[in-house]
Amino acid sequence: MEVSSLLPDVLQAEEMETENSTVVTEFILLGLTQSQNIQLLVFVLILIFYLIILPGNFLIILTIRMLADFFSEKKVISYKGCITQLFFLHFLGAGEGFLLVVMAFDRYIAICRPLYYSTVMNPRACHVLLLAPWIGGFVHSIIQVALILRLPFCGPNLLDNFLCDVPQVIKLACTDTFVVELLIVFNSGLLTLLCFLGLLSSYAVILCHVHGSSSEGKNKAMSTCTTHVIIILLMFGPAIFIYTRPFRALPADKVVSFFHTVIFPLMNPVIYTLRNQEVKASMRRLLSRHVIC
């Protein structure tokens, strides 16, 4: 029998088989559970987790884009990008500065007025003190931005720095900036100097108060205050150098700006972590294991 004679029978059999079968176009997922209440709970939890994760991922992407600028031959930032960078630089910096003031107040009440601590630092006061630094940072930063936005920029556009900050940007304006510089010095320099002196005074009072206390309480207070004083010096020292003087370029400006915006944020969590007793104990155990091995 020839093959050609068998071909129609084969094709007819394939057509009948196709007609009897169903082509799958979708699949049904049973999900984690069949309970609607549990599904709703899982949905809410996953939504909360992703809402927390997304800002962190956005900051990582933004940081990588900023770091990629080191590899480009021509380093350019738009006017809007410069203003945005300037806003967040002062918003976050001032917020952390005000947070140190709140921490100093908390330590003062806890060490010098322990009997009044639970009354003064009630939940409502804690919420206010937690919100106040960020409101203060926002107000401080928005004033900086408002003063910069009022200036005309029509000539040179070269910033002798690795980021946009007030002292360099303001000198590129096509107008007399004496009044604006004076306002910014009051808004940034004077505010920074007053916070710095106030913080040092508060910790001096705390240390004088615990001078005659027991050795255990004295050591604990000294450990806390020493950590905070180191952070205050590292944070406010460069800020005072940059913002409490007339906006004139100095050779040390870039180094101080780099320390203030890059080195200090890297050291900050390390300083806070090393004062934690559990972290210290873990590090001692880890070092002892390596020594034994």
C-alpha cells in the first residue's frame, strides 16, 4: 500500500483527536489558602511590606545614579535636580541636628530629673518630640530653597564642588547676593552654632550632675554622653565651618563638604552601634573565637 493512500486517513484521525481535546489557555491558582479572611490578612501584610521596601529600593537606585556620576567625563545636573538635591541635603541634615537636640533633652531629663521622666516624657510628648525635628528640618530647608529660587541665574554655571550646596550656587547668581547671603547665614550658620553650643552646654550640665554619683550610673551616663558629644562634634563642626562665614571659596571647602556629606553619615551608625552593649559583647565573642582558632 502506498504512503499517499494512507495520508488522508492519518489527517482525518488527527482532526478527530483535535476536536475531542480542549486547548488549555489559562491555569487556575489555588493560592496560599482557601480562606478569604486569611487571604485578606496576607494581602494587607504583603502590601505593608512592599510599601516599606519600595522607598528603600528607590533610594538605592537614586544613590547608584549619583555615584555613576564619578565615571562620567562631563558632570552635569539640571537646575531642578540641583534645587532638589539642595532641599534634601538641608532637610535631612537639619532634621538630624534637631533630633540630637531632642536626644540631649531626653538624656537631661533621664539623668538630672529621673523622678519626673515618666511625667515629662509621656507618649504624647514623645510623639511631638519625634515629629518636631522633621518639621523643623522642612521649614529650615524650604527657606533655603525659597531664597535660592528668587535669584536669577543667567551667566556662569560652573560649580566648584561635587554637589549642589548654597555657598557655591548663590555665587553664580546674576545679582547682588549680600542680603540673601546674610539671611542664609542666619538661617543656617547661626542656627547651627546655637544648636552646637546648646548641646555642649546640656551635656556639660549632665556630666557635672553625675560626677558625684555611683560608679555604675556614672559609667553608663559617661558612655551615652561621650557618644553623643562625638557625633555633635563630627556633625556640627563642618557645618559651622561652611555656613557661619561669608560665602567665599576656600581650599578646604571640598574636603569639609566631603566629610560632612559622605564620611559622617558612614560613621554615624557605627558610632551608635558600638555603644550598644549587646553589640560589644557579640564582637568580643567573635574576636575570642578567632583568637582561639
